[in-house]
Amino acid sequence: MTTPLLQVSELAVAYGDVQVVWNASLTVDEGAVVVLIGSNGAGKTTILRALSGLIHPVSGQIVLAGELIDAASPVDFVKRGLIHVPEGRRLFPGLSVWDNLMLGAYMRSDREAVARDIERVFSLFPRLRERRRQDASTLSGGEQQMCAIGRGLMASPRLLLIDELSLGLAPKVVDELVAALRKVNAEGTSLLVVEQDVATALEFADHAYIIDQGRTVRGGAAAVIAKDPAVRAAYLGL
């Protein structure tokens, strides 16, 4: 039986007086790939921001590896192995690909393991090795996403959150990213991904949750949800 790594219960999140997430609940099992799908403005990004400590929930619980952490700071989440790859990549312009990647490991002191991990990133994304001295802001969109994911991996995550994996990217690049993340997952890192390309998301994931107007309206095995006529009509245009 799989062990829950992340359990989110009745999560409510607001920006000032405007509430955007209402009692959302989800679970990520150890070793699983879970996707959040839903229309623009449904609250998916806000959920990830709450799960990485960037915004404090109004109410609800976030439990990581059996420990309640919903009052923690972003640094506390990082220390616990929960790493967020934000929408828009958020690389540091003016710094090289190498420097951006190494900033992901800024809280680590295990130098030999860091060296192994950067080789791992270069193995997953060979173009980053070729461009390691290049200003990260001059990379193509796909290469920037590779760098953002690589920076997240340099933090040695137990759970990697990725917001809008494929946004603005060519299908071939998305295929490369998904293949790399399959390897990352096979090596033991759990994934929670927000993805607009619902077909890709459901094919990639073990489990999926549908977020609508800030609420979790459905959750289940991705393969089952992909066959649901209502889901196919609403999100796949079928």
C-alpha cells in the first residue's frame, strides 16, 4: 500500500478579502505523479503557492510526511524537501545557467552530492551542459524550463511542484520534459504538476484532480478520469 507523502485537507486561500480557493483537498502518495487540471483562474497556481509557503492559507491543513506544516515559511518547506518550480520559470537574468542551477543548492552543504546532482541535471538536459556559461535569460523557452526544473532538482526534492509545465512550448520540447520527469520520478521524486495540456497531463500522471472555481470537484486515477465523458467534453474538446 502506498504511503501518503502530502495530504491537503479543506484548504482555503485568499488574497486580501478575495478568496480564490475553497476547501480544496488532495493527496500525493510517495513516488506518485499527480496533476491538477482546470480552466485558467481555477485556483491551481494559488494552491501550489500555498503548498510551498508563498502564501498562508486562511484555513485547512497541509501535512507533509506526517508533519503538519501549514504555518511554515518557504524556507521550512525547502528544508523538508518540498520544492516549487514556479510558473514563468523565474530564472535569474544576468546569471549563467550554471549559477542558476547552483542557486537551487544554496541550502545544501553536501558538496559531493551536489556535484553528482548537477551531473544528473546535465544528463537529463544535455543542452544545459552545452549552455552552462550562457546567460540563462537568453535561452529558448524550452531551455529555460529545463533550467528551472534543473534548479529545482538541485535542491534535492522529495516532492517537486511544477506550475504550468508546458506553457508556450512546442510539443517536441514538452515530450522531452515529460521524458526527463519520468526518469526523475522513477528515481524516487514525487511530482505534483499543474498543466494546461490536459491530454498530456492525464497520460503522464498516476492520479489527477480537477479544480474548478477554487474547489476540488473530482479526483481519481488519471486513466479513469481521462475516459470520463464529462471530462473529455469539458477539457479535451471531445
